[in-house]
Amino acid sequence: MKKLLIILCAISLLLNSPTIANAQSITHTVLGSTNETNTSPWPDDAPSVNSKAAIVMEASTGAILYSKNIHDTFYPASITKILTSLIAIENSSLGETVTFSKKAIFDVDLDSSRIGIDVGEKLTMEQSLYGIMLESANEVAYGIAEHISGDVDSFAKLMNAKATELGCTDSNFVNPHGLPDPNHYTSAYDMALISRAAINNKTFREITGTRTYVIPPTNIQEETRYLANHHKFIKNENAFEGCIGGKTGYTTKANYTLVTFAERNGVTLISVILNCDSIQNEYSDTSNLLNYGFDNYTLYNIAQMEEPNSVDTSPLFTKYSSLFSDTNSRLEVSPNGNIVLPNTATYTEAKKEITLSPISSVVAGENVIGSIIYTYEGNCVGSADIIYNNIATPSLLKGSFIPSPTAMAESLANEKTEQSSSTPNYIKPMIIGIIFGLVILALGLYFVMVEVPLRRRKNAYRQKKVRRNNSSKKFHL
């Protein structure tokens, strides 16, 4: 009886929960996303950097831990090749053959970074990717662009489309290598978004963290080419704990640019440096910023923190709610969702809102039907997908409360906006009335079926005891 009452109360809480919001009602903001110099979120001891623009982003959440002029535009130089590599990986196989044209060899500055490819020479796509990421070979980047799209202009359109898809708003790319062009520019924020997508790609992660690579003799070149990564953290010329990859860049117009990926204790950070005046300063800036991020922020896995037996969580995630119960529900929180917070904050201080996205059809297995978005002090600090598993599972409510993820999403998402629409407002009070009616009915049944018989047995026992005592007194008299 107690368990039934708890479940009914939990459903009532769900219907009135302020954490359920329409998917269109949430605006994402990021930590330290202002465009001022030397700004940073909490804590206040962020380092000062020499570079004109800089950013530190946490890779799994996209949360910004440090920002300086992150939306100002600059020439990116060869860190452009991060986007080139990502597009090539997504649009080809590593075993494909790249044949280099005359344009690829001669339409690129002969004094720029190259590995000596000849006209008509053939490399695999894998070899080409190592060539541009380790040795920053500009003619190889040109050849990749021609291989993927036919010509550089078409590839540039692909680059801009990908950048837009990733959320970039400050960039325009016109070539695959990053050599100076007035129309080729980006921002620290956009490069962080591009780098985040890249480092989450398994193939890219392996390539960017490689120290050396060998290209054997080709159809034209008889000698073996030995490639070495230019990034000083990867070469161990400058020691930095946890560095897993990166890309260097330099032109006289761009100055020094640098992207660095580092990982410690399961936390992956991305640092982007733009327009730095020297190699020494770009690496010291990067080291200081990454250490600041690792030392002052903590990453939490949402699924672990929101498990049914955890405390101080939303009514959606208590052990009494069948919605997200490990044993009763088809709904679960993605194990890949994280939030990042300053060390001075606790997980329970983050506010959460649920966005539900109705889906037109349900496939077998996992269906993403919404997300939980977490904010701290008005800043987005992470999110996790809500997954509907289309697998038959036992439920305390026998599936009656969630007939389908689409119906559930539509019902709950519309709760937030029903007051501003023409939909009648009597539905929710009716449901609540029915629930409390059921509670009262359950209490009544409990009283009739349990309490009344119990009281009758107690009264009969008392009467029998009184008769026994009276009989004993008569006997003694």
C-alpha cells in the first residue's frame, strides 16, 4: 500500500515538475563566452596570456573554461588542416589512392611547408593525412581537396558547410591548407568547435597524437619519407603531462597559431591559440591554460550521478519513479553525457531542464527522444540524451503511463506552453484530480479490506477476554 502511494505521488510530481520544458525554450550559453580580453568564468585566478585570442574547451560537454576574444577573427594558418582532415576522414576511406595533380604541386607556395610530392605521385589517404597533420604538407592538403571534391573551390564549400553544421559563426574558409587569403579566417571559438568534433573522431585522434610516421617509396619517389610531428608537446621538446595531439600553424600574417589536445583522469581539454607573437609564448600560454582547466574544474558523468539510488535529484530520477528506474523503465540517460563544474561547486548546484523531441517513428533499440540540459550560474555546463529503449521490459505501471516515446514527448513538452495556446487548461487539473481520487480510493479500499477486519478481530478478542475474566471471578466466589 505504501509503495502504491509513493508511485502515485511521484507521478503527480512529474506532472507538475518545473524541469520539463519545451525543446524550443532553452537558450544555450557557454562559460566565459564574452568577447572581452582576459575574461574567464569562475574561479578568478585564470592566467594572463600573450596571444591575441585564446580558449579552453572541455571536449565532452563543449563547456568553455577560459576565453579571450574568442569571437574575434584571425588568420588560422595551418590549423586549418584540422578541418581538412576531419572532412577527408568522413568522406573517404584510408585505403583510397590520392593522385597529385600539377595544380596541387605548383599552385601552392613552393617555399611553404611541403614533403616533396611530385606530379602524378600516388599516396594512400592515410599517408596523406599523416603528411598534413604531422609535417603540415600544403601540397598534400591541396591534393586531398581535389580528391574529395574535384577542386579546391568545391572543397572549400564543403569546409564551410561542415563548419556551419558544427555551430561556427565567425569563419570562412577558401582553401584546405591555411595559406593567407583575405577571405580565409576563423575565431578561437569556431576552431574549438571544429577541434572538438575532430578529437571525438577515433581516426583523427590516432593521427594527431602520432610522433613519427613513415611513407615508403611510391610510384615516383624511390626514397622513404620520414615524417615527424611539429607539435613540441608531442615531440617532448616541451614536456606537458597528458598531451594527446595537436596542430601547429604559422604565417607572417597569421603569426603563431596552435591547437592542443590534452587528457588527464578521463577529462579531455582543447586549447586554441590565435595570433601569438612567438613560439615560446604560444606554448607557455597553452601550458598555463590547460593546467588552469585541469586544476580548477571537475567532470561529472550524468548517468552515474542521476542513478535511481542517488540523492538530491529531480523527481524524474528518484528510486520511487518508474520513469527512469533501472529495472522498470524503457527510458534511460545516455552514459556519454557529462557536465563540468568549478571545484568550488557541487553537482547538486547545477540546474537541469528537460527538452523533449517527439519522433515520427520508433526503431528497434535506442531512440533519442530528448535531452537533459544543465546550467550553472546561467551558463550551459553539459547535457545528456534521454534514450527510449524499444525493448519489452517489466513495468510497475504495465506500460500504461508511457504508451510510446512520441506520445510521452508530445504530452510533456506541451505542458510548458499550454497556457499560451488555445488548448483548454482543464486537462492537467483533471489528471491531478483523477490521481488524487485514486489515492483516496486506495486508502478507502485499504481501510475496508484491512483496517475493518483487523478492528473486528481486536474487538472479538477483547470481548472474549472480558468473558473469560468474568467467568474466573464467579468461580472464585
